[in-house]
Amino acid sequence: MTHEEDQIAAEIAGLPQSTGRTIAVAESLTGGRISAALAAAESASQWFRGGVVAYSSEVKHTVLQVPEGPVVSAEAARAMGVGVRDLLDADVTVAVTGTGGPDPQDGQEPGTVFLAVVDGSEAGEQPVRRHIDGDVGEVCATAVIEALSLLLERLRLPAVTSSGAVGSG
């Protein structure tokens, strides 16, 4: 893990502890690095539910209920986030899918990454697309930072209750 990953994960760790929210991860491109960063953070056993590394398309479809079709897409990232939220019974999830290269996948150029933070709010259903330059290692490393940063940003917002109302935790 990088120092930056550790720093963001440490910031993330303080937020669910104060609100009682739990976190889970669905990752493809990053191969477990987001989960590893969160698991190493303070008191992770109290708020980190776990993660699913769904590297193959088949695993995305069968385990995370990603609809048939391209897996390097905004729709797949959102479905991964919802799928892991349901599977691991978490309040907030972060999901990442993409192509590190060297070849395109699903019509997307290398360096294309889709991220989603799902928390039951309408804003949480809006995946983001990033293009990251570099080799596969650089794309993965930057995608981890992007995913952790998006998760941190979402955790700083008020929690959404199961009824969809905004609450304090």
C-alpha cells in the first residue's frame, strides 16, 4: 500500500466509527487493493464488512448480479456496488471496474475506469468515469486512490436511512 492509500483509509476509518455505518467493496481492475487498504485501517473490524474481487465477467454476473452486457461500464460499476451492498449487508459500498490495458475491453480504451459509491441515496447511484494514463500498474494504483477518495467524500455526507430519509447515522 502507498502512503496516500493509508492516509485516505485512515480518514475513512474515523467516519463510520462515529456514524455506525458499515462499508463493503466490489472491485475488479484493482484486484483487492481497495479492500486491503480498508482492512488495514484502524478498527476496521467494527465497520468494514469485506469485499468481493470479481475479476472475471462471469463472477460479476453470477455473484454480484451485474446484468449481461459490458462489464467495463457505468452500469456495471453501479450494479457491482448494489450487488456487494446486498451480499454483505453494508450501508455504503464502493465499486470499481475498468481496463488497465494493454488492449481495449468492451469498447473502452485502456485506462478507462468506472467507479460507483452506493449508499441508498440518489447521488449514490451515479457512477463516475475516469481516464487514467499509464501502464496497468499506474492505472490500478490511481484507481485505488480515486475509489478511496470518492468513498471518503460520500462518507462525509449525512447518512441515508433505509426509508431514503437523510439522518445522522
